[in-house]
Amino acid sequence: MLKRRRRKGDRNERLCLGCRQLRDKRNLVRVAAFRDGRVIIDEAKKLGGRGVYVCPYADCVIAATKKRGWGHGFKRPIDAKTLNELLSQLKRHILWMTGDLARLC
Ligand SMILES: [Zn+2]
């Protein structure tokens, strides 16, 4: 897995695909895309693949989807079926996560 340091040594921060804010990656959901076309939520944040991050909030997921951010983030187009599956996974995930996290966005 590639380790990139875009922001002066702080590798715990990632950009949310929806709101484009830098956030601690512990507070973001990682979604990983693989060469075989699978797109899955990477709960442990160590699956590899091409990862993008999004806040665990419906607003950010919707913003990422509207801006076609997913395909851009994954550096490959994402087909409608895969996107729908991802969104339904994220909805369940968001319901679970927002119980613990203060709303930041
Ligand atoms: Zn966000």
C-alpha cells in the first residue's frame, strides 16, 4: 500500500470526497476500489486498493455522489450498479457511525 504524505508529516488527515475538508481519518469512512471492479467500505482502513474518504454523514455522501466524486476519487469510472450498492452500504454504515460522532460538517 502506498503511503503518501501530502501535508507536512500529518498522515492522519484525509480530504472528504463530499465536503473537501481535511479531517482526521479516524473520523472518516474509507471506501476502497479494486482492479476487479469491487468497491467496498474498508472499516479497518487497511484493505489497500484505491481508497477514498468521506465523512460519515449523509450530506457528504450525497455531495460526493452529485459531483461524481467517486469515479474521480477512484481514478476510474464507477458503474451505476456498483454505485447503488456502495450507497446502500454507506447508508447502513452512516446510521451506525453517527451514533458515536458529533456532527462536524
Ligand atoms: Zn465531509
